[in-house]
Amino acid sequence: MAMAMEAAAEQQYRSSSSSASSPATRRYFFPKPGRPISFEDSPDWGDDNIVDDSSIHLASVSVASSAYPSPSPSLPEPSASASAATFRERKVAGAALIWKELTVSVRDRRRYSGRVVKGSSGYALPGTLTVIMGPARSGKSTLLRALAGRLHGAERMYGEVFVNGVKSHLPYGSYGYVDRDDVLIESLTVREMLHYSALLQLPGVFSSKKSVVDDAIAAMSLGDYADKLIGGHFFSKSLPTGERRRVSIARELVMRPHVLFIDEPLYHLDSVSALLLMVTLKKLANTGCTVIFTMYQSSTEVFGLFDRICLLSNGNTLFFGETLACLQHFSNAGFPCPIMQSPSDHFLRAINTDFDRIIAMCKNLQDDQGDFSSVSMDTAVAIRTLEATYRSSAESASVESMIAKLTEKEGPYLKSRGRASDVTRIGILTWRSLLIMSRDWKYFWSRLVLYMLLALSIGTIFIDMGHSLSSVMVRVSAIFVFVSFVILLSVCGVPAHIEELKTYSHEDANRHSGTLVFLLGHFLSGMPFLFLVSISSSLVFYFLIGLRNEFDFLMYFVITIFMCLLANEALMMIVAYIWLETYKCTLTLICLYVIMMLVAGYYRIREALPSPVWNYPLSYISFHTYAVQGLVENEYTGASFPVGSTRTIPGVQAVRGSYGISSSANAKWMNLLILFVMAVGYRVILYVLLRLDVRRRQHASLSEKRCCWPCLLHGNSSAAAK
């Protein structure tokens, strides 16, 4: 009797789950485009299955309420502007992605020992949503990166990956990858963000990118937010979390990819935003795109949108197949889903080892129905039971049969798409950075105001010093204070540099940018701002202090401050790259600046500093040393000061007792040259650091292509690496 009641309850739940995908019952679900593909189906590769980029056709599809069922009053519809009320839904050519016996191991003490993913097999077909689900540290994100060819340097993949039946990796332009964390430029509008992304990724003239951007905005229902700043400003708030997530996905859609990978699309989203985003992704899949994503858990409504599910626990595949079949699989293994519980919650409860600890803590706690847990078995035993049941199930045999059919005949080969030239991308990044600087008042315009206040403060403190012998060292003190604090105030720009590096890291990982392209674009865009800071603050300081009233001496002063700031910006980028955290970067830079000030030769003559460490090498790598020394030589070389009524002494002699400078007229130019070399040298160091990171990613990608599953079976990792 109990078994009959359980079977009836399960059948009732299955009926309600089946009806969840029916638009007549759940009005916020989009209907599936035709009969869903079953395990017995095998695509017949032909010219009509995959549409070439040059022959992509448009199908006029209305997304008004008359075409799609209107949502429930309690669930707001994805926003779209009036201009996007009717748009042309562009049909794209998806790609069948198959993975067979895929294993990912992690290097531990120079050996690839720990296995994060263990022998996973599955496939994702065009026009479907395939979810990789599992608890934390189950290997779902690692599996997603392995399929996209984005494994880290310490990870290595074994097994086979097929694209349209061809054993290969996805080429550039054929796929998009969305990280878990949104890396967006808050000073840009949504349309500008997508426009610059299209300019970086796609070749051709600028005018041809407008339609691509409009399609991406319409596909992700961003019409109402297209012209709003991502980060907001004084009078408006930043974009909601759900819309920011849509922008991250839309940035990858400008390439019109065949396959779209998304790591945790519902990360940090509430239930309504999560449902709206998944409905949008379902609509995107209906255009033909292959969508693969990871997810920790979902609501019942969201779960009803999935086509196939790959369930992982501790790297083991516990199930792969259609979502409704997963419910039957758990029931066959002895874990039927309660009628009032979400399927994803039930799955994770059964395979998450953390629940054992929770139950141990709450063993005396009971809910209204009796036991605290719906699974009375130990989690480790449940995982082994589910894994053994899946291996001997008909679903596992159907997956193997389907993989054999998909790989039996090769389909259309995906070709790498063209991209913008390096010169074009340098110009785009330069213009984009200039636009960001002009709008980002917190990190750029505020620095300009602080520099002006600093120059005004120092200038008024040291004003009316005169040109007597007693004013010589006071003027040197003013120069030293000005140089030191101009460099010290640069730490205000640390958050902006961190955001620049995060944006570069994301764009470089997706091959939208490059190391040299990024550095040149950042350098060229920073030069106007730094020169504006240099000339504005220098003019105020120079004339208030009353330095030598000649144009060439003034220009040397401005250029020296400019070179000093260029070198300092490069050093800040290096520190920002190392830490990528505002607090640590600020603390490190302040410590470095204080040390550079101490060894600059002002507090104690450089030759008198202790030779180990302080004199060499610290005083030689401090740009304070060369900036202050060059400016003092610029002021006092060739000048003279009266001593009494009949006698004068050279300016170099008046300063040399307290500050060591050279009497050569070319000495100041040597200091300026050293500052220029330091500005270039720091950027070379940054280039090397960034390239090493790129090389590690490329090495991991090459390792994926070279490794094979038999190498892992025989433990011959070294042979596989070769």
C-alpha cells in the first residue's frame, strides 16, 4: 500500500513537472521548437543542419504578447524597449559538442595526481539547454572549462572532445564563455560596452557592428537599459544584478557563437531574476545556439526549463540525460523525490557530503513530517549507490549509443573567424580608456583636483622665498616635497588600475585582446591625462615658488614630473597585477614610496648612505632620486647667488654641501633619460609578467590537445606531457 502511494505521488510529481514545460499551464515558459530530441535521435549531418556565417538567414519572429504567452502578474516580464517590441530573431547554427571519458587532473608537487573530473561522458546538442549540476567542489566548473579549452596551468585534461563529430577544440569565434563574476566597465553604457566588445572581436568597418550590437541587446532583453551607465552616477543607480548578468552574456553574443558556455548564470540572483534570465536563455537556445552552463541548485520552475542534466559529485558522473529521466533514476536508486520538494534540492541533498555534518548537528531536530532529512542513508553510500545504478542503467547505455552515433559521421567543420587587427584594437582600447577617464571622477578627475590643491598648498607655504643664499635649501625642500607628494597621491588611481587589469584578464582569456595591445592602449590613453596633471600642477607650483623664469627651464620641470608619473604608473600596474586588491596594493605602494623618499639623497647625501641595501640598490631604483636631482640641477646649474655686496658663488657650490649634484650642464638630461628608461623598463617587466600568465594558459591548452585517456590509465603522465 505504501509503495502504491509512493508510486502515485511520484507519478503526480512527474505529471506536474511535465506540465511545467507546457505553456498552457506555466505561462512564463516558452514552448519548445518542435519535438525534443531523444536519446535515439542521431543528427543527419547535412548542409541544412549547419548554416554558414555567410548564409545566416533571418526569421521574422514577434516577441509581443500575442506571439508568446504573457507572464504571470507576479512575475515581471524581461524588459524591452518599445523599439525592440518586435525584432528579428536571428537563427544561428549550433554545434554538437560531445565529450567521452573526460578526466581532469590537478598538479600536486610536480605531479598530476588529484582528479577533479573522473571519466565523464555526455553531449550537448543545438537548440538545447544542458546544465552541469552538483554541490560545491564537485568539478562542474572544471568540466565546463575543459569543454571550452580554458583549463588553468595546473590542470590537465585526458579524454576526447568532439565538435560536430570531429575530434577537435572549438576555434576562435565559434564559442562564447561567460565567467561566474561579472567583469564590466561601469563608466560605459550597456550599448557602449557591447559596441567596444564588438569592435575588439569582429573585423570590418565600424558601421557594420551596429546591427550585431542591436541583436545582442534584443536577444538578452536589454532594450530598456541600453543607454544607461552600468555603474550609474550621481542621479541614477547602477544596473541591477540580473541585468549586469545579461550584459556579460550579451558581450559574448556579439560574435554570434555556435556554443555558449556560462559558469553559474544565476550567481547572486534572486528567484525572480533567476527565472527571467533562464527564460531568456531558453529563448536564445530556441534560435539554434548550444547552451551549456553550470548551476548549484535551482527552483522547480527553472528546473523545468532544462533539456539535459549532467549531475556530478566529487568528480563522478551520477547521471547524464533528460531532466525528467533524472527523477526516475533517483527513484530507481531508492531516493524518490518528495512531492513538495524541488528536484535540484533533492538531488543535492542526496549527493552533498556537507549534509551529513548538518544532520549530525541537528539529529534531534524534526520537522512536521517526522525526519529532518528525506534521505535516510549516509551520503557516501548514497553517492556510490547512485553511481552504480547509473552505470548499469539504460540511460548510460543510451548515452554511449548516442555518442557513438554522433561521432560516427563527421559534420561541418567549424572554422576560426577573423578578428580586428592589432592596430585597430590598440586604437579602440586607447579611445575606450580615454572615455573611461573622462567619466570616472572618482579615480581620475579627483586626482587632478588633489594635485592642484597640493601644488597650491606647497606653493603658498614656500611663497616669497627670494633669491638669497639662505633660500637655497628651502627651495630644495619645496622641490623634494612636491615630487614626493605628487607620487604619493597617485595611489588614488589604484582601484582604476585593478579594474583595467581585470578587464584585460577577461578579454585576453576570451582572446578579445592581447598583452601588447593592452599595454600600448593603456600607455597611449594615460599620456594625455598624466601630461594634463603634470603641466597644471607644475605651473601653479613653479610660479608660486618663484623658480627660474625661463621657458626652457619650465618645460624641463614639466617633462620631469611627466616622466616621473609615467614611471610611477607602470610601477603601480605591476603592484596591482601582483595583488589585485586595493588595500594590499595601497599598503605596498606607500611602503615603497616611503623607502624611495628616504634614499633619494635629501635626508642624507646619497654617497653617505650605507652601501649595502640603502645606497645600492635602493637609491638607484628610486625615481625620486633622479627626479629631485634633475630638478635641482635644472634650478641651480648656471645660477649664482650673492654673498655680501661684492661676491657671488655658483648655485652648484651653494647646494653641494647639503645635496649632491653635478656641475655638468648635461647632468640633468641624464637624469631625465634614466626616468624615461625606468618608465619603459617597468612596462617591460609588466609585459613579461602578463605574458607568463598567458603562456601558462596556452601550455594548459596544448596539454589538453596532447593528452589522451590511455596515458592516464597507465599512469604515464610524463609521456602524455611530451
